[in-house]
Amino acid sequence: MFDFHSHILPGIDDGSQSVKESLNLLRESARQGVTAMAATSHFYASEHSPKEFLAKRNAAWKQLEPHLEAGMPEIRLGAEVHYFEGIARSEDVCMLRIEGTSLLLVEMPMSRWTSRMVDALLDLNSRPDTTVLLAHIERYLSMQDRKTWKLLRSEGVKMQVNASFFWNPRTRRKALGMLKKKEIHALGSDCHNMENRPPRLADAKREISARLGKEALIWLRRQERCLLEPVEWQTSEFRSEL
């Protein structure tokens, strides 16, 4: 099982605040059957350039890497890129894709999106080397009209939801209905810590299996494999010093 959204790198954002906390998150993820996960620390263009962010991220990774244990999930470095004006014109934003994939995890504003924002997502997704993966779409569902979601899906934009969408009794029905209609492509824990935002992908998996059957999980695994198809850029270059 792959976790497409997490904040496990220490001291870089509002997620893990120490190597110890990162290790606890990784141990718990492994216990739940997660074999690999994307480390998607927050990126805000108003605070850092992509290169500055990568320098900070690599420093956090170097703190954590020596302490990794056998059996922990494989970590693919990435970012949760908050939408910014000009994102589709940025040449450097592709540096923030999830390692070894074409996926760019994009967090959208908590508001009604303008046609300009939607067009920017479509332009970004039309790049031959980039696939837009919208982060925790359950947060925006009620803010956008159905035509917007239909357009984004028809143009190949992928949809990630958090595990809580499935195990929260208030949203479970909506989540299961969307998955049944194949409107969800990726699951993420969005874990930040072990207290109020721990990894709970296993709980989501249990709900899906119990209410939709194993076929739904099989379909999700197929989507996972498609999203994780390797691209030509190399891990060694991706993690090198800037």
C-alpha cells in the first residue's frame, strides 16, 4: 500500500517536529501495511523558491535517513504545492514532483475556484512530464460545481483523498459513493503526528473492503500502479545537493 500524502520529514513544516516523531510515524505506517509513502512537505511560493525549498527538504531528509530501520516504508520525496498565481508558467515547479513519478501534488485554496485557476491546473497537467494530483479533494467538494470536477477528471487530473474521508462517519457515505463511481484515484494519510493526526490508512482500507468489497481495493491498487509508473529522471539526481 502506498501513502500518497504525508508530512513525515522532521522540522520542515507543521508535520513531524523531530526525528523521533518521524520514526514513530514510519513504524506505525509499516504496522498498517504501508510499504512506501510520499513525503510531501508543504511548499508555499510566497515563502520559498523551489530550489530553496529543496535545500530545506534535503536537509530534513539527511537528518532522518541515518535512523531509518529495516521494514519501514520506502520514502519518495515530494511536496504538497499550494496553488499560486503563475504555477502553470513556472519552469521549476516540476522539481517538486513526487520522486520517480510525474505526479505533482497540488493543494488548492479553500474557496470557489476561478476559471483562471482551473485553466492553470489544466495547463500544468497538459505538460508531457507532469500529472496533477489534487490533494485531499474532500475539502473542496462543496465549494466547486459539478462541471468543474467533470472537466478536471475528463482532462486527466487525478484525485487524492485522505483516509479520514472513509473512516469518518459523517463523510463515509460520500467517500464510498465517489469511489464506487471511480472518482478517487489515490489515498493518503496526511499524517502529521501521532497525537491528533496519525496514520490511519488501514482504517480506510477496512471500511472500503467491508462496504464495497475487495474489488474496490483491487481497483485502487491498479490506480496506484498507474500513478507510480517510473519516469526517466533518476533518484540519485533528485536527492543530490543543490
